[in-house]
Amino acid sequence: MNTDILHRRLTMMQEAMLREGVDCFVAAPSVNMQYLTGFVEPAHERFMALLVPAEGEPVLIVPALSAESARQEAFGVGEIRVWEDHEGVDPVLREVAQEMDLAAAIIAIDEELPALFLLKLQQILPTALYRPGTEIWAAARIRKDEDELWHITQASRYADNAFAAGLALCAAGNTEREVACAIQAEIEAQGAEMAFGLPIVAAGKHSAQPHYRTTNTVLHPGDVVLMDYGARLNGYNSDMTRTVCIGEATPEIQKIYRIVYDAHYAARAAVKPGVTAESVDAAARAVIEKAGYDKFFVHRTGHGIGLSVHEPPYIVQGNKQILEEGMCFSVEPGIYLPGRFGVRIENVVVVTADGCRSLNAEPPPHIREIG
Ligand code: ZN
Ligand code: ZN
């Protein structure tokens, strides 16, 4: 891991902490720890956290069994403090808290910090003030550096590449799960993982449930099939949705697809540095509203993506966040007709100097009819 990059990331977060009046940010053994040190292990019952002071070097607290991994893999950390199973974390945590002078500190908490770890902090530091830490990490992570963009672009390419494998199984008689497994196998064959588990493959009326969970439902002629999935490479995620039809699509299905398609591109045309996140949502919504389907567009237009599948900036009404070059987010308008069918088209884009660039292949302008 390039320590210059890590140092830049730490500086951005510490600037945000000074701005927000935060004395310490506690990063969970999750994406924020990875972002700041290159090291991460899944959280378990043993306390592990990166304590980032507003000024000075972060301290990584790890249980003994993770010490060697941390020494090998964590960079940009001032100190690694190790606690033994038979002692518990309390003595080490008390020491670090004293050295950092946290007794009356304002401590920002990574939302992925396990509740048990927060309770431990509150027990050791009962007079500190605790608040959510989203603004602190988002101030840095919201703009992607070159290395991050490379990974998200690559993950998007893997997802695009896997689509043909899913399409090949989109046929009457096959099941949603068979289609999903074919996509997953193709992503894994390229050396990546899944961004958020098994692909969503929603056939027929299931496609009207935006966050449907794939089952063994059999595909039938005339079914709309919505596929939503992503690949993950070195922790960086992609996310895409395509909607197709088994056999011939009715005029209504064709019409709805075309509205969503136009909304998708209207949103992308609205993206450039200096505009608000909500203005991108408004651009997609205007197309769907004009067609009379606004009450069937039941979610925001998109979400930031990076080390988390969903992260700032959220492309939603009310979000005045100004878009900047290097921000990366999904554009995924949809129309869902309950009990009948739904259409969503999702690409991930990155904000460029004068607009945005899609990291996914382009969707076709008319719904794809298979077979
Ligand atoms: Zn998405
Ligand atoms: Zn998605």
C-alpha cells in the first residue's frame, strides 16, 4: 500500500475532524480501517478499532491473534497496541484513552463499529460525548483517488462481462437462481467476489419489488426479468441493473422500459461538477413524472459507491451536496407496477471535469427480448 496515499486520506479526515470539532474518530474493523491503513479483518467479539485523533498519528488496537497480520499489513499507523485474551482489552484501552486525553472528548463513531465495542468505549470513557462519524469519513472517501477509480472501473467491467452468462440462462423453464448463479460464477471466474451476495434476479411480478430476494421461481414466456448485481475487487464495489423480457415484450413493457431509459440518461446528462446531488435526482424524476408514473418510482435515483456499496453522495431529493470531480455513484431510476412488473436501469458513473463518464457498458435503448 502506497503510504503517500494513506497519508493524504488521513489528512482529509483530520481536516474534517477539526472542522466538525471532533477530537477522535473510531474506525471499525471494516472499510474505514482498510481505507486508512490497508489492513482489515472482519469484526468479531474481540475488540479491535483504529483510534484516529484530530491531530497526530492513529493508534490501532488489536487482539493478540491479529497482531502479526496487523504488523504485516497495516501502514500509516503510529502504533499498534496489542491486548491478550486473558487480560481483556480494558487495560490497553484505558492507557490509549489516557494518552489521547479522551476523558471529555467528542468521539465520532464509525457506523459499522459493533455495538459491543461502542459499549466498551462508553464504559471506559463515560464522560466523553459520542456522535455519528459519517461526515468524517465521507469527507475523504466521497472523492475517489486514481487507485480507487481503477478498482471500481475494473469491478464494473467484471460485472459487465458476467452479464452474457446470465442472459444465456434467461429462458422459459430456468429458475431465477440458475440465472443468478451463472452471473456469480462468471464474476468469480474473473477473480472477483460478489459486491452484495447472490445477484437479484426478479422474474415476472417479482421485478416490481426493488429489493427482491432471488428464489427458485421458474421463468415463463412474457416475463420481465430484472437483474441487479455487482462485483467486488480488493474491497471496491460495482453495481448494475439490466431488465430484459423472455420472448416478446408487450407495448406497455416497451413503453415503461423506454421511460426508464430516458430518465436514466436525463439524470446522467445533469451530472457535472458544481450541481447538487438532488438536481440529478430531479432530472430523472421529471421524465418519469411527465410520463405519469412518478408514484411508481419509489426510491432515490442513486447512491455513492466505493468501499461500501451504498455510501455518500446519495442522489436524492433534499441532498444539497455539491458534486465534485472524482465522485462515483449509481444512476438507477425505476418504475415498479405492483403485482405486475418493474423496470430498472443502473450504471455507475464518475464525475469528470465537464460531466460524467459511465463505468458500465451502455444499456440498449429498447428492452431486450430474449428467445
Ligand atoms: Zn445500486
Ligand atoms: Zn444495484
